[in-house]
Amino acid sequence: MDTDIACGKFTAFSKSSIKSAGLSPDAFIQTISSSEKCALLRKAIEQHQLYTKMTATGHGFDRHLLGLRLIAADSGDPTPSIFADPTYENANHFSLTTSQITGKQDFGASFDPLIPDGYGFTYNLQGHYMNLTASTFKSKTSDNAAVNLINAFAASLLDMRKLLEGSVEVDINEK
């Protein structure tokens, strides 16, 4: 089997508990204040929530295009040129596919990446910890790529927690 799967558990919760730019992200982050970082994090969360709501209510662009592509394929007519356009192909090249697995059961679930050099990533919130599962194709990624993704995700969560704990505007223990 070519799939590399790693599982982990993130336990550093408190009691309660998304493009490339010309400037290096590290240099950018080091030049702004903690309050600016908090504001940017909040804005990113708000945008993610909006996008999630749009997608859940059928307003995400990719599902509409997938539907049109499938209708075109079923029609027997030649595939419209938009679906062979490099921009369309690039927009549908998902290097990271994620899913929150909901449920009170203490389990992990996984799925293969959508592309050969990509990652599949699931997370399952469980009160004071989170089950994490990452998958890659061993033949297409570096050694320990799945474990490295879980470690990077956990480090990012800790970075955000540290940032928010230092903010006078946020009480991370609020429910």
C-alpha cells in the first residue's frame, strides 16, 4: 500500500475551547504587533466561517463547476474548453484536503489525498483534545510527511493560543 497515514492527539487545549504573497510570511509576521496579529486571525476566522456557510448552503463555486462538468460529460457532447483550461485545472488542484469528523466517539478517520503529491487531513474534536489524522502517498512525498503535517498543525494551534492568551481582548476560557 502506498498510503502513509499518521495519527496524533493534540491535548494542549484550555478548559474550553486559510495564499502566497511576495513577502516572506516569516518576515511579515515578525514586523506586526500582537494586536495586529489578533485582528488578522479574527478576520481569517470570520472569512473562513463565511466561506464555510456559503459552501454548506450550496454557494461555493467549485461545486457548481463540478456539476456543470458532470452534466457536460453525461451529455455526450465535447467537454467545454473551460474544463481543460490551466486556470480551472490549477483551481482544482487541492494540495491539502481537510475534513472535520464530528461525533462524540473517540476515533480517528482518514481519507487519501485528492492528488498524488497532496495530503488528506482530518480532525475530530473531543472536549479537551483533538484526534488528528494525516495521509500522503509515500511514493510522492518526503519521509514522515504525514507526521510532519500533524506536528506543524499542532505547532500552529499552540502559536495561535499563545497569541490569544497575550491579547487583552480575548478570554480563551470563555464558553
